[in-house]
Amino acid sequence: MLKITLPDGSVREVAPGTTPADIAAAIGPGLAKAAIAARVDGELRDIGRPFEGDAQLALVTNKDEADALELARHDFAHILAEAVQALFPGTQITFGPATDDGFYYDFAPRDRPFTEEDLPAIEAKMREIIAANKPLRREVIGRDTLIAQWRAAGETFKAEWAAELPQDEELTVYHSGDGWYDMCRGPHLASTGKLDPQAFKLTRVSGAYWRGDQKNAMLSRIYGTGWLNKKQLAEHLTRLEEAGKRDHRKLGAEMDLFHLQQEAHGSVFWHPKGYLIWRQLEAYMRRAIDEAGYREVKTPQVMDARQWEQSGHWGKYRENMFVIPDEVPNVEDQGPLVSDDADWMALKPMNCPAHVLIFRQGIKSYRDLPLRFYENGCCHRNEPHGALHGLMRVRQFTQDDAHIFCREDQIVEEVRAFCALADRIYQNFGFRYSIKLALRPDKRFGSDEMWDKAENELRDAVAAAGLNTPEYGWEELPGEGAFYAPKLEWHLTDAIGRTWQVGTLQSDRVLPERLDASYVGEDGERHRPVMLHRAIFGSYERFIGILIEHYAGKFPLWLAPVQAVVATIVSDADDYAQAAVEKLRAAGIRAELDIRNEKINYKVREHSLAKVPNLLVVGRREADEGTVALRELGKEGQSVLSLDDLIIRLEKEAQAPDM
């Protein structure tokens, strides 16, 4: 008999072959109906998979939303693949994972790429499969048998993948009814009918390379969003609609902030208004870091490859680096541009090695620490063209980057102080956030002892800051740290509930060792400093993109590139409007003049689209009385007040939150 321990500590003795579904049924019919999967010794498993020995059991229901959504989305992906192969015979299947809000599946169509016109028919077929309530059955299968089956079915992509899986890995397939199947680790729901047929929607089609390599075959990727019920789907589609209205690329064009073009893939052309937002953020951050005791530095864009080899980035990160030959290129028409024996340099993808080199200049004492070096550091990373996305993922970006060199006994206090600084800054922008601790990855530098120490120091510091609580979404993320250090992550929640991972702090003992950074301790001996890598905005580009979407372009007055426009109704008020703009500018208000020969309603619409926060409308009466008719963005109607009173009000409202 097997001993199965339930969450309340009770133990049930059951015969071999018993499943979690059997135990749910024994407890009661309500639980038997509600249970959709099981956690066996912490591992999420099928509800119908038999126990293999004594185990701890927790039954999973839809109330366990994270697990339930993962299962549902995984099932939707499989049903999508089954539907596509039923409608388009000869299509090969590849991969189909769950995502944060749904699922996708990559296909190799026989005749033509899929288009969005195909989606309604595929959705209808998926609902047929769900209505059929087909059982989803797991089967362990021999490697050679499975590869032979895939090849016989013409599934060359699946056969290739199965052949490359580790020899000691157990291969499993999941059958949908008696016919269709896919290679999958699972788990899945008990049957297709466990899904709500009105809780999913296919959203778009794109191209994707097999295994993400542009040298490989181009596939058709179909995306969908999947939820537990129709209400959740409706709420998500509403959020998507709102997100579309807030898209930073759309608003960036309407507000004349920036543009991107193919001549500089992944690099931003900042227009005057967009760069004004940048400058305001830069000035704000400089005030914050000056107050916090940082020293600003500036480091080279290009460094010798040997430096990157020593730091470890050349081996771990080279595919994301832009490399440059350190020689004069061939200017003749014939022959290679660069010789085979050229030395190599690289555009910096991060600032940390250069900051170590500054630290190493001159002898440092334990009394000098902590040293906090800050840089608005421009970096380049060789992201694939297909991965680029507006301001959110670029090739050239500027980090609000800093590195704190400190002693062992200073780590907890430095991290605590950084947590307080980040908290103040995020609150100034109206963000709520959660904080996570990303733990050691499988491939890493440094000893387990070093990692134990670094991870515990970050835990202690977050506790000292009072942030390791459910209120701040405290969570530990196994395996997600950098190859050289554990990492604290700040996940911001924006105005429509989306989360963005922005700020980070890493506690690093590896780079000071590899680049030979040291200080003289109180004992007169050399010691390694600990290096805290930290950023709050992450990058200016991405943070501005997030702010555009968070505020829907309606920036707080201190950030708005144009804070007021004075617009005339009649040409008789032109001189007064010009004088009003001059008074506003003299008071430090970013004001513009609109005396075009256009109707006032046209001007109002145009400046509203450009998200100008204050439109000051003037005509003959306002000119005679020294007043303005104020229209505030997002508010109905207008109010008439004296120009001088309005200037006093705007001066106050336009102050940055830290001032």
C-alpha cells in the first residue's frame, strides 16, 4: 500500500495504481468535480496519473488560478495544433507553449503561410474539439519508436527535436482521444471538455524561425489568448483595447516624440519634444543620485576584446555584442575589408567592467568605501531584428547605471538604502511594484558558498527595508539570476494593471575577482570589494515607453514636453497671445503659440491629440481683460481666469515631485 499525505497532515493508504482523481472522489463528489490536476511532492501532474510511491498530495482546482491558467493555456495550444492539422492536412507541427496571457503554436504549412483570415475557421474547429470532450491521455514512449513515428508521419521538425533530447530523458506524448497526439512533458487537463469554449480567442499570425535561428526555416506562428472563463477573456480583451490606445509607438508619432527607421535598426531618433522628456528624467535622476552620495562618471563606448574576455562577457555574451576590427579597413576595390589577423574590439553592452577599471585607479582603503559610481551609460546589444519593439526593446540604449563598491559589512545597509531610493522614485511616478529575488542559474561563475552568502545578504536587506511581505509581492525565482550574481527585480504595475520588470540590483563577487579589484583593509591586507550593480529606470528608452503607456500620453505637468499652448480665436488677439507666451516662458513654463488662421475647434482637437495639458484660448475679450479661457486635457468645459493667476498655478504644478 502507498501512503499519501494530504495538506492537513492526514495520511491515506491506497493501492498501487491509485490516482489523485481517485482520492478526490473518495473525499467527496464536490472535490471530484472541482479537481483539475494535482501537485505530487510539489510537482504539477495530471489528475489521472497514478502515484509511483509514497507522496505528498495537494489537489488543484480553478481557485489555484496560476496553475489552472497554465494548464488551460497549454491545452488550448494543443487543441490549436490539432485544429490546424485537421483543417490544413500536411501542415507540420513544432512547438506550442503557454505564455503570460495565452499561448501560441509554430507550424510549417504545406502550401502557404497562415494569415489572419484563417483564424475564424481555426477557432470554430477548436470549439468542436472542446465540445467533443476528448480525453487527454499521457503515454511514455520509447525514443526510437517515437522518432520513427514522427518520420513516418512526415513530421521532420518533431523528429529532429526528439532525436536531440537528452538520452536519459523520459519521452512522453499526449493523445487527444484516439487519434491526434503531440510530444509533450505535460501536464494537461483530463479532457478537452474541461475548457470553456468561450474563454479563448486567436489574436494574430506572425513569422518565426525554427528554434529561433534566422538560418532555419520560416514557420507560421499563431497566437491566442486563453482564460478560465468568458468573463476573464472579456476583461483581458478590454485591457488589450486600452493598451492599443496607449501604444507608445502610436502616441509617440501623434505627440511628435520620436521615430524609428530601418537605416538604424533598433536605435531611436529622438525629436525635440521626446528628448525634452528624456532631459527632465535625466535631471530628476541626477538630483536623486547626487543626494544619495553617488559620483557620476563617463566611460568609453569601445573596449578591447581582451577586456571582455577577462570579465567573462566574451564567452557568455558575445552573440549579443557588436564587434569591431581594430585596424584600418581595406580601401582598395579588391580583397577583404578586414584581414584575418585583425584584433577585435567591442561596443560595450554594459558599463560594469569599465567602472571596475575606474575603481582600480589608485589605491583604495576600507575607509573609502562604499564608492558609488553612476553613469548615464550608452550601451549596444545585438538583438535580432525580429525581437525589436519600439522603445521597449532596442539595440542602442542608455542605462541609469551605477555600481556600488563596498565591504562585506556594508552590503545589507547599501541594499536597504537602494530599496528606499527606488521606492521613493517609483512612487513619484505613480507606480505600485512587487519585488522578486532571482536565484542562482545552473550555469554560473563562483562557488555555492559564495552564492549562499550573496542570496542571504539580499534577503536580509529586503527584510531590513520591510519589503519581503505579500504587500510587495515578495517572491523568490529559482534559476533566474545572472551568471555572476543573484538579482533583486522590481516589477512595476502600470495604470491598466500590466507589469514591467524595470529596476534591478545584483550582488556580485565574481567581477571584482576576475578584474582584480581590491582595497586595503583595516588589517593592511588586500581584500576584494563586493560590487552591487543597480538601476532604477533600467534604460531611459524603455522607461519612457512605459511612461507613455502608463500615462496614456497625458504626462504630469513637470514631464509634459509642451506644458501650455496659447491659441487665438481671432487675429485681433495675436499680439496678446504672443505676450502671454512670453510671460509663461519667463516663468519657466514650456509654452507654444498657435495663431494659425484655423477655427478654434480644429486647434482644440489637434492639441488634444498631441496631449497638451493646458490650452489657453484667447480672443478680443481675453485680450481686453488680461484673462485666458483655460481648457485642461481630459476635463469638460473651460474656466476663465487671469493670466497672472494661471501662471502662479502652473509654476506650482510644473514642479518635479522631488522639488
